[in-house]
Amino acid sequence: MDKASGEGTNESFPVFFASQYMFFHYLQMCRVLHKNAALMKARSIGFSEINASLAARLYTTIKRSRTMITCFKDTYLNGTFSKLDHALTFINTNADGFFKPRLTDKALEKKSGYQVKIDGQFTDFGWRSVVIGINGSKPSNIRGDRVDLLIYDEAGSWPDLTTAVVQGQELCEVQGVPRGIMLFGGTGGDFGPPLEGLKKIYYNPKAFKILPFRHKWTQDGTTIESGFFLPYFLQSLNPEYMDSRGVCN
């Protein structure tokens, strides 16, 4: 039963919408076609939870995978990693078949695996998948080993996003050959200079190696190609728009 207003919130599994399936299908196509992904969406639809779940999936199911989450502000980054830690802890506690011991368990770095002492030296064994968080306010911070997935969280609040994208592209390619993909997500209701970078990427998908999404969700109904777009009504909790299956009427 829902609590009364002002009495906190219940902890439960998130609501699922059919539009989320559309987005995950788009993202899978990006992986198969070696294209980056961009998303413009409404505020408060759980995108940070989705980012955390994407990182948790790779960490849990893909051996030696490497995921990087980068944000312009520490507050955004810490919030997403808190959700990631919650998800990984839930999996380890409730899904024995997916249990992963942690070699590294820092606030902004998770590495699965364990150590065995051989001839006096400790050696890493196990899954050895990694999720790392980077503050990208200085684009040169976005560096390190190649990644399978590079998530730019809250990309609509990033003043120098295009420079950060150029820096991150090096982590997703080996001599021009795709190894991983980049995912950009931001809020369509944002405006001003911090949004300009994401707008440039979103409306010029081919220039940034993004899989184009063809749609008519424009002010005049004109068909355009852009990044992936999730209108508010496809994610609304209002029963006037959404049925019990998560399908918009």
C-alpha cells in the first residue's frame, strides 16, 4: 500500500514502460551496428537508474567488461554510483547465480573478482569486470583503458560536452576500429549554454557516429532524424495516459 504524503517512499522494483523497451532495442541496435547512442527525454523518468542498470548488466554478465560513467558534476556522478551499488548489492544478496565478489569496492570504482596467493604473490582471478566513474568537467580526465560502454550522464548540463566527446572517442576505438559505444542522455526541458553541446550532438547524429532515430515528435509534425527521443507522455505515471502494462493509450 502506498504511504501517505510526507511519510517517505516505498522501496520496490521500478515501474516498466513499453517506451523503455523501445529505448533498449535502440541501444542494442547501436551495439550491433557499432554506433553511438543519444537520448533526449523528460525529467524524472529514471534515466540515472537506467544508466546504473546498464553498468550493472555489463559488470554482472560480461567477463572483463569495462564501463565508464562520466558526469560534469560530482553530485550527478555520486548519485548514479549510489544506484549502481544498490543494484549490485541486491544481485549479490538475491541472485546466487550472478554473485560476484569484489576486488575493488570504492565509491567510484567497482571491480569483480578475487585473489589467490601463488608462490607468495597475489594474483587476480574471477570475472574482473570494471565500472569506473570520472568527473569529466575537465575533458582530459576522460582517459584510461578502452571501454565497452562510455556513459555521459546528465549530458544536457555539460558546457563543454563536444570536447569531452572527442576525448572519450579514443576510449571506444582501437586505431579507428570500434570497440565500445558512447551513450549521451539529457533532459529536453533544459535550456541555455550547458545544453548546446547535447543539442548539437542530438540534431546531427551522423556527424557524431550516432544511430539516427526517425520520428515526427516535432512542433510542426515534420519528420526528422535525430538521437532517440522519449516524449513525456510515453513515461507518464498518469493513468489518463498509461495503462497497467506501461503502454501509452
